[in-house]
Amino acid sequence: MELQFERVVPNEPQIDILYKLLETRIHSISHQRMPSYSEHSEFVKNHPYRAWFLVTCGNVRIGSVYLNNDNTIGLNFLDTQISMYLSEIIQRVKSEFSPLPPLKSVRANHFSINVPPTNRELVSELDRQGYPAVQITYRI
């Protein structure tokens, strides 16, 4: 089944869907505690992303994808879905967007994906598809 991408504008139904996706997230980089619904709503309304999309397969919301201004791609998908759709998601992003020009010590000239070390399924899938790891980041 083909994936559908819906740009986050944002509106209340999208904010609600994104909160539900956040509640199901097992692996996290960006937050240590679950934000309240109002905190989440404010974040979505003022999101810092270059682009943000809800992703649907058939009639089922399976996740979201966003592009940061540092050329990173953020993925928030139901864990059982990401390996099935990763290639299509990456191709869709690359077909609709080009990386922003590089800025020394700010952003590279290519897209990249940050992966929590606990998300072994995504690491394995990226490896299987031939994407090279470029760094390991530690929180201090």
C-alpha cells in the first residue's frame, strides 16, 4: 500500500494524533518525560521544523516524519512499521526536498537520521539498506 504524507499545518486533529504517537514512542532522543497535552500543543503550534508530515498507510496513521534545519530527518513511527516503510520514506523526503547548503560546524551537505541506541530495529534496517553510520553522540 502506498504511503500518504499530510503536512502538519497544525490543527487540533493533527495535534491530537501527534500526541497519541508520542505516547506510544518507546525510543526517545528529544525528551526525558512525557509532556502534558498543553505543552505538546504549544510545541506543535510553534514547531521548529523545516517540514513535518503525518504518514498514513491505507486508513491507519503509522507515524510522522520531520526535517530539521540541520538536515536531519526525524522519525516517529510505530516500531513494527518502520522497517517496512523506511526506504519509501527516505525516497519521498529526498524526492521532495534537497539538503540545505552545508554550514561548517552547523550542518552537513547531506540528510542524516539520529537514532536512539535502544532502537535496534531501526539501526539494523539502516545498516541493511547500506546507510553508513557517521557518528555516535553521548549526552553529558
